[in-house]
Amino acid sequence: MDTPRRIFLFLGLAAPAAAEGAAITGTATYRERIALRPGAVLEVELLDISRADAPSERIAAARIPVTGQVPIPFSLPYDPARVSSRGRYAVRARLLFGDQVAFRSDAVHPVLSTGAGTTAEILLVRARDGAAAPGADPVGPLWLAEDIGGRGVVDRLQTTLTLDAAGRAFGSGGCNRFTGGYVLDGAKLRFQQMASTQMACVPAAMDQERRFHEALAGVRGWRTENGLLHLTDEAGATLARLSRAG
């Protein structure tokens, strides 16, 4: 009668040890023919991107001193208790030379969900190189549309946009919530296909939402002027102008 009890206790002690070994592994690299400087550091984060209408939540992070050249191998330990089978997760990375971010990931690299496993091959791109003034970064804030296509916006009808650091774009067109992806490279910006809810609203709201999504589809760049974010087309013309909310 004692044997099953002893086996149960043994298994109970062994489980935490297995959990402690959980890690995301992979490599980070870039295409440019640039040798890594001594003292370079790779930062890798595991993010919870389950909520389409909220910023990502950081689950784990690691700083890895670089001792060779690209591709740079990494191992990112994480706590499985913070991961849900229903969630969506991704990794992002930055390569630093001293305090300066030289390269960064600009796309979603899924792990632990939607068929993805525990490995990631991350392609880094050059960090923004002064295309905008210091602190003028479109990533992070909640942006509120003030003008779309030169036709203004409806008073008290909020059309919003947020770009998060994991490569997701989300917000409200004025009626329906939307989410999708974006690629940012210096002053270049392109939005990927958006998915949205399908509620019906008053005609004015639906018209503004349609114009906003048409504007996003044509965006090829960005700039800031007097604190306002301008989403621009290939020729640099403003398709939508947004201000920081709050």
C-alpha cells in the first residue's frame, strides 16, 4: 500500500525540475555585412500578444553577451505557469552596441502557440537612424486620427491606432476594432492585412472607418511634425494625421 504513495511523492518532486528547464531557443541574425563590435549584447524577450487591443505583456527576458558573429544563438528561460494553451506568444530581439540599439526585430516571431514550438529564427533589421527627431517614435503611444485623406474626422468619433514593439498594429476604425501587422524600417512603414470585427454603425462612422483602412493600405512611410504623426504614401504625401491620445 505504501508503494503508490511513494511514487506519487517522487513524481510531485520531479515536476518542478522539468518546468525550470523550459526555454525558447534560436538564433538572431541580420543581412548586412557588418562585423559585430566587442561588447555587443543581444536582448531577447518573450511576449504575450493574446489581446489584440492592448500592448504586449512581457513574460521573460534575457541579456546575452555576444562572443562571436551572426547568427547569434540564444536561450530564453521562461516560467510555463505564465503560458496558457489559449494564448498567443512571440519573441522579439534587439542588438545593442553599448547603449545604442543597432539592430532590432520588426516582425512577429510566434512561439508556443498557433502551431509554433519553442524555437525562433529572428531576422534583425537596422534600427531607425535619425529619420525622425529624438523621441519622435510611432511605436508605443495610442494615436488618435485628426484628419484622414484631407477630409477631417467626425467630432467625438475616435479612430485610433497603436503600433506595439512586437510588430502588431491595432485600434479602432471608429466603429470596429481591428488588428494586424506592420513593418517599420527607418522612415519606411507598411501595414499588413488587417482583421476587424463586423459591427454595423451609423453611416458617418462606417465612412470614416472605410477611409481610415484605405489610408492604412496605402501607407509607405511616416514622419512627425509638431508632435503629430503623419502616415504618408510613396511620394511622402500625408494620408492620415494623428495626435497622441491623452
